Amino acid sequence: PDSPCSVGWTRPRQALLADKENPLPLECGLTLAPVNVEYEMLLVSYSTDWLYPPEATRAIARAIIANGRPVSYINIPSAYGHDAFLLETDKTAPLINFFLKKGNC
């Protein structure tokens, strides 16, 4: 069985980014995505990520909130673009550790 503290990319995130010209309909579709999630989620974005931009992650956070589910969101300033998730672990690891230790999952 999967742990409730899973880390991974989601299909709703990919769907949201599929149409950069018109993200609103896809964002609206996200309101149904996290309905069965029982645990708080942590969403992390990086300011210069062009593949998964902060705007998309914020849209996912709004969809989670719209479903009445708890979510924590942080946007980390970075100059490394999409590679930030590989190169900014000194910034990300403490946030994830804190989130997991405070017992949200």
C-alpha cells in the first residue's frame, strides 16, 4: 500500500500545463481532482521553473482549497529554472522535513 506521504507529479498538474494559452478551463477541471485526499498536501514550486511554473502550482493549490482540503504551498526563489528541484535541495529538504515532522500525513 502507498504511504499517505507520497511525493510525485500528478496528472492534474500535467493537464493544467497542457494548454498554456487557455489554462482556466483545465484549472476548473482540477476542482474534482483532490476530492478523496484525506491528508494535507505540500506543493513546492520554483520561481523560474518554465516546465512547471509557479502559476500552475498555485492553481492546483486553489483547486485543493476549493475542495475544502488542507494544503501548504511555497514558491522558492531560484535562478536555476526547471533544474531547481535538483539543485536547490538545500532549500527544499528542510521544508519537506518540517512538513512531515509536524504530522500532516
